[in-house]
Amino acid sequence: MIENLRLSFRGILSHKMRSALTMLGIIIGIMAIIIIVSLINGASEQLKSSFIGSSTTIELTPYAAQSNYDFFSPEYSAAESGPLEGVGEIPDEALKMVKDIPGVSDAAKAYMMNYSAQVSYLGQSSSTTAYGVDTEYFKMADYRVISGRLINENDLKQHNNVIVFDNQFSNIIFRNTDPLGKTVQLGSELFTVVGIVAKPLDESKINNMEDYEMQMGYTSPVFVPMTSWNDLQGYDDIQILTLKISDPDLMIAATNEAADILDSLIDSSVITYKSSMLQDMADSLQETVQMTSLLLGGIASISLLVGGIGIMNIMLVSVTERTREIGLKKALGARRRVILGQFLTESVVLSGLGGIIGVLLGIGIAKLIAAFVMMPAPISVSSIVVSVSFSMGIGIIFGIVPSVKAAKLDPIDALRYE
Amino acid sequence: MILELSNIYKDYSAGDVDVPVLKDVSLSVKEGEYLSIMGPSGSGKSTLMNIIGLLDRPTSGTYLFDGIDVSSQNDNKLSLIRNKGIGFVFQNFNLMPRETALANVELPLLYAGVKRRARRELAAAALERVGLSERMTFFPTQLSGGQKQRVAIARAIVNSPKILLADEPTGALDSRSGDQVMDLFKSLNKEGVTIVMITHERAVAECADKIVVIYDGELMSQEEFSRKTSQRHGGDISEG
């Protein structure tokens, strides 16, 4: 066995160019598979962490249950059309119960107007999501003050028309001017800008702001005191609950449990609480990702097949070239399986080496791509083991024909061969 | 008897016609004998060599190698008998070009399943026996023709075979190297090694104790051969 390995390595090294070209098919195939697997894993990890990140907040909003709900036209939700008939304000006991659900680190009631809030400044207006919040909200949703201040108790008490901007939205509205102290119009009321906030972005997980907004349902919103909301919108039942999820793995269960608690307070045959469908989107994206990986994996396997045929071809050439050597070895007493073993080992070493090189190149390229597009590219040990053993398997399968041919050579013919 | 061939026939089929190559060949070789088989090219001597060397099977006839009827043995058994019983010396040396002299000599021991260290020792001893202990780590390309043939002889004797089977051992050598090889054969034979040598050169054949001639597929003594050829062409076989 050691002898066979030694012979194989010397055989391969004595024809470096040929061996490299022969291994190329396997190298490319394995490399492609490693890159695909690690990037797909990275993408789904990123999906998971951005949809269900450690600081994710989820809004539970009542929807009219009979409506044919569609994510892109949420006209029946309380976030869009104001409070729904038959849904009262979320009671404090329910809020407390929700806070106790495993995986929920915090919960707060908030008013919310999805996407449709119009903010105007100097005759220019933009739509965004507006929240009516209390003083606790910013902490829960992980907002940090960039300049100015947050909404305080005084604002709530006095129904002050103050507004806090998310940094991104502030940049859209105010460009390079200092927004603090400026007056903007929200709905029919005028508000004074008192603070700019931002969420800390985890750069490694997010490609750009649009992705971030898409994935987080985060549309660089504005915030006003909860009490001023009543003046603005003319209602005071807070029907929307915001959850802060501490454990990503428990997100779905926790959200469902919270929705059940809220549903138990209302006639849930007509209206139900739903999260903002993040999970559905995550699932369908995940599915797409898996389909893509299967497809790409299939294409990469064709390369492995071609690589295997290449190995068979070159092994057949090698057997013909070494006919004399085989004849001599047989004359000296080498049995069939010795010859078989020698060529099979060479084929397996060739393909296994190709597999290892492919794995190394694949890891390198996957990491490079990952660094370039700022996403993780985890390399699983199992994918390495599977691809190296798979390539060796190819070596065995495509090495059998040439090896048997070598083993069956007649020593006289072989010795006579020039 | 080490070799006992009786009534060996060998035909090669060329299309529909069977061409007889060996006709009723009988030959016995005793332990310690040094025999030359002479014959011109096309006489069937290579075929006879292949049959004696268990590389080919006769069409009919019996062949006892060291008392074993080899016609009933399968390929793997024949490999084993070749490995332990026969040392081959070829005209063109047939050394593995990328192996050192020592590794070349080790090869039969490898197939015999001898452990690495014992292999080393036996191979080194065989190389010493042929006077090449200083060239053990040389590759065939670094050796002269005569040295290569001596490596091949070391390889042939390393397994202490029953017979040394040499096919034109001096055919590719200059006369000085050829003489050295013949001297080596002579001294190996004195030590008890049985040698069967096939050649077409009379001078080489005469190094042996006994000479038989193969002509047109038939084995005969030199006297018989002279009688036959003087009747037919009167030629000299060494020209063949």
C-alpha cells in the first residue's frame, strides 16, 4: 500500500503538467461545489441573521381576517388604516404576558403608520413610516442618539409636537443642513425636530441600506410622542405591539405565542394579529436559495463527471505507456491485484489530490467573494470531507477500467511491446 | 530435475491457420546445470523461453517445474512460481528507469511479501555479489550497459530462484561487458545456480556446460543440427 502510494506520487510528479491538466476537471468541480455550498450557507446565515437577527423587533398588527391578505397591499391592517373596529387597546396584563414569553426580551405598544406618513419640509415631501412612541421605545428598538435628544416624559405629558428622525431619513429630507430645531409638517400638524437617532448597523451582515430596509421592514422612520399621535390621527387605542426578540431560534414560536395572546382578547374569526410576514419572506427566500444551490450543485457535478472521464482517459494512456513496466512486473511475480492496486491507487491519488486542491481553492475563492460582498462564507467540515471522498470515489470508479486493463495484460505481449 | 518438458507443442493461430512454433520439444534440466539453447531468429527460441519462464502456456505437452505440473496452475499461482522460482535476465535489461539499482533489485522481494528491512539487506547482498555495492543508489541512466545487466542479474538472483533464465544476456552489450556477464554466470553456476541461457551467438553459448539447438521448432543436439543444416543449407546459425 505504501509502495503503491509512493509509486503513485512519483508517477504523478514525473508528469506534472499532464497530472495537473487531468486533475483540472476534478479541481474545478470540487472548487465550484465548495464555493457554492459555502456561499449558499453564508447567504442563508445572513438571511437568518438579518430577518431574525439578535436585535430584531417584530410588529404585531391586527389584520381583518377575512381580507385576502397580501404583503404588498396591506390596506386592511391597523398600521395602514388606523385602528380596526372591534379591537381595543392592548391591555397591560397582555403586555406583561407577552414580555414573559421565552425568546422575547421586551415588548412595547406603539402607534405606527406604515410607509404612508407624509413628511414635508420646505415644500418637499417624502413618505415614511411614522411611530407614536413612549420613552421606552428607543431603548427597546436599539436606537442610539446621534444628535439632539429622545422623546422625554415632558413631551408625552404636554403633548409636545416634537419629532425624532432616523438618521437615514433625516439625510433625505435635510441633506447637509442641521436638522435640529427645524420645523416639518407631518400629516396636518407641524413638528419641531429635536433629535436624530440611528440603529447600529452590523456591516458584515448587510450589503446596503435597501437590503436592510427590505429585510428588517425598517424604512428609516420618524418618531413622535404617543400622546401627540392622538391629536394627529384622532384616535387613542394602541393596537400595535412591538416585540424585541432575544433568541433568533425562538422567533417564530414567540411571535406566534404573542399573537395568540392578543387574539384571545378579540374576536379572532374577524381580526387576527399577524407579524409583518417576515418569516414567510424568509422561508420563500430560503427555498429559492436551496433550489439555486441544487441547480448549481448539479452543474458542478457535471464537471466532476467530466473530470472523472479525463482521469480514466489519462489512466488508459498511462497503462499503454507503461505496458513494458507492467509486463516486467508480472514476469517478476507481481500478481494481478498488485498491478490493479497500483493503478487504482494512482487514479485515486490523482482524483483525491484534485479534490484537496479544489477544496483549498474553493475555500480561498469563497472567502474572497465573501469579503468582497461583505457576507459570511462558513466552510463546513462535512462539505470538505464529502467532496474529498466523493472525488476519491470518482477516482475509484473511473480508475477501474484502466486498472483492470493493466492487470489483465499478458506478460509476453507486454514485454514485447515497444 | 528442476525442469522437465515433455512433448511440448505450441501453435500460434494466424487467421484460420495454426502455425506450429514448437514441435514435440522435450527438455530436462538438472539442478546445478548450465545449459545454452542456441537457435537462429524465428526458430522458436523466444517461445520456448516464454514457456520455460511460465510467461506462456504450451498448446500441448507437460511441463514439470520443480516437480509441479504447471499446466494446471492459474495465473496467480504462476506469478508466485515465477517470483520464487525463476530469475529473469533480459537482453535489454528491463530495469525500472525511475528506480535506483537497489530498488530495482528489491522488486521481486516486494512481490514475495518480504519486509522492507530484509528487502534492503537481501538486495544489497545481491548487488554486492555482482560487484555493484558502490552503485546501489544509482539510477539506470547513470549506469553503463554492463552495469545495468549486472543489476538485472542481481535482481534475478535476489530471490534465490531455482533457475536463472537468461534471454540473449549479452545481446545489447559490448564484448568486454559481455565477457564480464559471462564470467559472472560462470561463477554463479559454480556456486550452484542453475542457468538456462538462450542465445544465437556460439561464443556465448559455449560458456555453458551443455548446448542444445532449436531449429524450426525442434530441439536437437549440436551434432544433429550440423547434420541437418549441412544437408539443407550448410549455413552457420550464429549468422541467423
